[in-house]
Amino acid sequence: MCPHHRGMKLTITLTVMCTAIASIAALAAAPQSPPPTGQKFTLANAAIQSYIAIQRDLLEAAELMPEADYAFKPTPETRPFGQLIAHAALSQFGGCSILQGGPNPKAAEKEETSRSKVVLIALLKESTGFCNPLINAMTDESMVQLMKAGPNEVARGLGAVGLSVHGNEVYGTIAVYLRLKGIVPPTTARLKPAQTKGN
């Protein structure tokens, strides 16, 4: 978990609930062919689909930014773009190691370490690969099971959906960095396929 997340508090729980509701709404609103006769939206399904979506968004955003702009930061006080990618990846390793109930394989890594675009994309992909089996195995039953998180016991589902909440938070910042460089964020580009860089 990253430092600015102050544990599993009520605000996180509410954010998780809102994210799950938003995921269900997005799935329901998505164009279907042929129109569905009815679908089941479960807690686990919403959590998994949200996780899959943000992994795609983060990776595509990382790939879109040119290598030369990985050091870009809008103001002196903000993190450079590359550090945001490292932050997303290392946070996922931390969160999923809790879900796994084992050691964090990247505990010694620092997000401030200078890394190339190729290395950062590989790190992000590695973190997704580490998390995938844990998230994809989620069921409605396992989401309410309690697990140890430091001195606390928390529902496994909070850890799963928390990955999406945090990932979307980081992606929102990344999207601004892309815009400042005249690059259309991937989520917008998918909505408007004809849109080109700088629009």
C-alpha cells in the first residue's frame, strides 16, 4: 500500500462501493451485439472487470508516452511521469502480496529509482502478472473472507477492488501528463477512434 493511503478506513470502503457501482453501470451501458436478455452482475465479476480495465489503461498510457518524456513533470513539486508508472507497479506488488499472504517480491525497490521506459513497462507488466491469478480467482464468497493486513483483518474483496481504485487514481494523473504533452489518453482514444494526437 502506498503511504498516502491511511489504511483500510471508511472512506476507502465507500470508494470501493462507488467503484463497484460504477463498474456495473458501465457494463450495463456498454453496447452489446446482440442485445443481452439479461446479465448477472456479482461482486467478484465487477471487481475483476474493473481490475482488467485499469491494467489495460495503465499499460497503454505507459506505452503512449515517449521515452524522452518519462522525466516530464508539470511542476517541480510533482513526480515525473516515469515515477508514476513505477508507483503503480510497486503498489500492485504490495497490495497483491497481502492478498497472497506472502512476502512482497519488490519490497526493496524504490519508485524514485531512475529507470528507462522499457524497464518501467516491464515492471508494470510483471506486477500485473503477479496480481492476475489472485484477482481472477476471486469469487463472491472469497471476497468477504477476512485476511491479515498488518495488524488488521480485512475482507479480501477490499484488497481486490482497492487495486482498481488506486490504479484509476494514478491513471487520472497520468492522463493529465499525457494531455500536457499533446497525447490523447487511451480511454478517450477508444471512445473517439478518429481522434488524433493533439486533439
